[in-house]
Amino acid sequence: MITLVTGATRSGKSEWAEHLAMRSQKPVVYIATATRYPNDAEWEARLQKHSDRRPKNWQTLEVPINLSQIILEVKAKNYILVDSLGTWLANLLEQDEDAWIRIEYELLEAIQVCTVDITFVSEEVGWGLVPEYKSGRIFRDRLGGLSRKIGAIADAVYLVTGGYAVNLTQIGEKLL
């Protein structure tokens, strides 16, 4: 089963994804995509908050780049929770368009052939102003496109906003 959980900053999307993982009653492999910056106390505190909230029996893998490879290596009895696509994409933002297309394709292929239930957390970044800087526009466009592609193959897509999770696959219509 493929699940996408999307929403704004501090909306509760990570907590909802963690709830879905716990509800599965399977061993959870938590894939943290953030890059650590020990000299950035605020960033490290954010990462620690996520870590403190997770059950201690979850296996945590820090995977800032090679997400496709790790997804394919996780054994079938597990449940994968990837938090988050936006952070992972930020780690790859320097890739040119051709490289990004290849990386995105590899991820989508890995998702479709893996034998593990998997939930992705993704940030909604396209509801605001068009970013002033090119890198911001590239990030927004790539993340929006990736979320849409994963949503198209997902069994469930949740939008989390204001502390509520809405199952879009139950109330929405899939775009062709």
C-alpha cells in the first residue's frame, strides 16, 4: 500500500503519518531525509522533536540522498515511513533537470516495485506566492510534480491542515 500525507508546515502531517505507521502493527522503518547541521541549533531541535516523538522500537535510517535504493532494500514484513519528500528534494536541488528527471523516475519505479507498505510525508509549497528566486521556483515545481505523481499511484492520499487529516481518495476525484 502506498500512502501520501501532504500538508502545510506544522499542520500535523508527520504526526498523522506516524499514526498510520503505528496502526499498521508492522515493524516500522522510519526514513529521515534531513541532512544534519550540528551548528544550526534550531534545525537540530526540530530533528530532535521528531526523534523524541517516535517509538523507540522503530528503526531509523538517515537517508538524505539514496532514497530509491533504501526503499528497495527494506524487507517485506516492514512498514516504511519517509519524512519528508521536501527535505529529500532539497538535498538534491543542485541536480540539473536531466539528473532530476532520472532521480524522480528511479524513485517512482522503486515505489511501484517495492513489497512494503510505504507512507510519504510531503510539504505543500505551491499555495503561496511564486518564489522570487529561481531555486525556490525549481524546488516548488519539482516537489509539486513529485507529490502529484506519487498521489497518482497512491492507494490513499491525505491532506492534513489545521490538525485534521482528510482522505482525499475518499472525497476527491483523481485527475487523469
